[in-house]
Amino acid sequence: MRTKVGIVGAGPAGLMLSHLLHLAGIDSIIIENRTRAYCEARVRAGLIEQWAADMLVETGVGARMQRESLRHNGIHLAFGGALHHIDFVQLVGKHVTIYGQQEVVKDLIARRLADGTPILFDVEDTRVEGIGGTSPKIHFRHDGKPQTIDCDFIGGCDGFHGICRPSMPAGVLTEYERVYPFGWLGILAQAKPVSDELIYCYHPRGFALFSMRSPTIVRYYLQCAPDEDVTQWPAEKIWDELEARLGGTRVPERGPLLETIVAPMRSFVAEPMQHGRLFLAGDSAHIVPPTGAKGMNLAFADTRVLARAIEAFYRSGATAALESYSQTCLRRVWKAQRFSWWMTSLLHLFPDATPFDRRRQLAELDYVASSEAAAKSLAENYVGLPIE
């Protein structure tokens, strides 16, 4: 097979890259080691920054999101037995959109297939070669047969555990990582949301987050041990703990649990995000703790920069944007890492925290809730920093 851009991974990064390239008249082929059903059912974060939601609409894949999503004008901070509202619209004139990542993936897959882009699901034994030259290749097996994609560029959009990042030559990458000493016990449940906007809770028993996917489906999280055994958390215990960590500010409606997971918390950045004709995007290059809700938004930002750089190459032969791809993306990535780290440090209980540390956290929360300048900084980062 021959195409201009071979894309490894049919998650938000790979699908959006292919979509933006198609709009620029550039063909691509996507391969994915999971089935289509798995990709479309995998529940992930569902908070979209305003610029990203606008991009989905402007590029023709946001119609269902506009009909079914929830608009949030702010968030609540819960501490000291009270709720404190941070009004994004009032502070910075922007909002965020709640729409499940799996729904974005469904919309993008349907659009790519309708536009004629080949998406090969359930491939095996993927590897890349020739990334240092001008004619890279992607080798894989599909339906039991070996196949090869000859291309000009490779989009490495295959996630943290994918094959693209490890395919870079030894010594090229510098990897930065922080593993947090806790995880999130997450539930998906059929119940009415406890609030019309997200609630971030600081509590002596640990952090909790109250989110939603729709008016009838909630997504709640509890700070827990990174190796927490979910079998020790029956439904009643989970609901009791969620109610306790709300500190009396709300009483959550209880409903049947649809999913219970434990998610680890880590920060990770690989530099540079490119080598030769291989360009990393999304989780293959960086991971953020979910506290700041930046994962999918960073993936979209990467692909927007990369698609424009590839378009410039085919339009005029210009390579400056391709050469500066990593530098451009990493400025945003590190700002998102800083914000995600700050939100995580502000709201979680660390095992080695002293009484001084906890009093300092409460003082900072009070500062954010009472200072317009502090609240505006949170709002500006949460809704999405300007795109370069």
C-alpha cells in the first residue's frame, strides 16, 4: 500500500490527524491493533476545551456533540464543608464541553470511513522502519497476511504502550516521568449527577471528583492506593465513601455501577516528539494525570500542529514547521503538565504530608476561591490556553 501519511493508532490523535489531513487534500491510512468495537467502547475522559470543541464543529465532526453534550460554565471546589464556584465564563469568557471520548472516537471513525480513508483494525506485529530517511515503512499483519505501507511520514499515535516511541534510535529520547503515590478508583454509574458542574473535593479522607457523562450517567472518582483491589470495594462502600468526601455539601444519588476501575496517576513527557519522518502525537509522547483533564485536548493540539506542518510541506515544500513540530508542541505540553501537577498537588493527600502541608493546601484552596486573580489563572488553564 502507498499513502502520504501512515498513521499508527485509531484513537483521538490518529483519527483527528487523518481528518485534518483529509481536509487539506492529503491521503492517509490508519492501522490499529484493537477492534473497532473496542475503540468505540473504551471509556475515557470526556472534557473538551473550548477551542477543541470549536475545532470539531468547524471541521465537520461536531454535530452530534452539539446535540448531546453538556456545556459547563465552571467547576466547584469543595473543602471545609462548603462549595465554592469558579465561574469560567465570568472570569475568562469561555466554557468547557462534556462529551465522552468514546463518542468523539465514534464520530471520527464514521467520518473517516465515509470519506474513504482506510482504517485497518485488529492488526498484529506492527513495526516501522526507515524513519530516518525519506521513505519510511509500516509493516504489520492483517487477517493473517503480512502487509506494508509505504509513506512519506508516519504519525505515531499509538499511545503510551505503543511501538512508535520505542522505535526511535537509542539515545534520541529523553524521558521525564513522575509516578504519583496514589491512584483513582473510578466508577461509571446510572444515576442523576450530584451537581450540574464538576465538583473537585479536598477532604481529610482523600480527594474525590464528581463528574458526569450525561443527565443519567455519572463518572465519579476516589483517591486510593495505586494498587487498590477493586474487589474490596462493593457498591455500598463506594457510595458511602463518595458521600463522606462530599463533606455534607451534597448527597449523591445512588444507582447501579456500570464499571469500576483503578487508574494509576503519572506524568510523562518524551522529548523530542519527532525523529526523521516519525512524529509522535498524543499519549505516545506524553501522559498527564487526569486531574486537569488535558489528555485528549493535548492530543488534538498535537495533531493540529502536525497537520498544518505536513500541509505546508506538500503545498510549498516548506519544512520549517515540521522541523519545529516538537518544540511547538512541547511548550503547550509542559504548561499542561504544570497545571495538571498543580491541580493534583492542591487536592490530593500525599502519604508523607505533614499537618503543615495540609493547612497549606487549605490556605491555597481558600486563596483560589476568594481571589479573582487566582481563580482566573485556574480558569484560563482549565478551558484551554490559546493555540499558537
